Amino acid sequence: MFENIVNAISLYAIPFIIVSIVLFGAFKKVNVYETFTDGAKDGFKTAVTIIPFLVGMLVAIGVFRASGALDLITNALSPITSKIGMPGEVLPMALIRPLSGGGASGVMNDLFTTYGPDSLIGRMASVMNGSTETTFYVLAVSFGAVGIKKTRHALPAGLIADVVGIITAVVVTNIMF
């Protein structure tokens, strides 16, 4: 019963929101279509603005992985992480996730292929993926798009949140599975 209700809500939620926005705009006497196309133009301009930052970040991640630096760091830190219950195989996920969501998805897919999604490693990588953010990506793209040069406390706060998310993922996964 509950599942049917949730399925019905999820089926109609997006169309309901879209229709509600259009009706509210019409009620407020806003030219909805013109406002939408103006927003789309601004979105396209923003996309063009962030492309150099996005390409730079993706190239840096590719160089990091291809150079063997990721493997070197993983091998050096594995003895330490194994003491807190984190298998060394999950460490690349913890290192790549703050850099790139796509790169982290690739690492997670490799872990799934090798160990299986229902293994401790697969589950830990999944929880870690949902518990952390692509901090460097967000800073490079979002701050770059609006021209912010000094990130002040955003980088340390983001990295602290990532470390907490990683540690929590390890603890929760070890407790639950």
C-alpha cells in the first residue's frame, strides 16, 4: 500500500511541479515562456564560462590517475587505512571522490566489477559515494564561473566534510555489513 502511494507520488511529482510553476507565473502575470528562454540563455552562457575550468579539472584527474600517483598514494596509505577498517581497495574512491564525481563512479564501477556490489568493498564505496562531495570540482567550476579567486574557508570546510563522510562511511559500513 505505502509503496503504491510513493510510486504514484513519484510519477506525478515532476509534472505537478512544472504545471504549478507555469500556473503561478500566469497568475502573477509573468510571461512564462519568455522568462524561461531568458533563463536558458543565461544557463548556456554559464555553461560556456565553466567549460575551461571543467576541462582543466578533468585533465588534472586524468594525469593523476595515468601517472601512477594514485596507485603510489594508495599503496603508501593502505596499511594505515586498514587499521581503521577501510580496505586499501576503497582508498582510491576516497581520494578521487573530492576531485570528480565521474572519476569516482569509474573507480566504484571497477570495484563492483572486481569485488561485486554486495561485497564489503562495494558497499563501502557506495556509502562513501553518497556521503561525500566533489569538493574540488565544485570549487573549480562554481567559483570559477562567478570569478571568485579566494575560496577562504570553503576548501577546508569541504575537505573536513569529506573526511567526516569517508570515516562515517567506513564505520557505518563495518557496523551494518
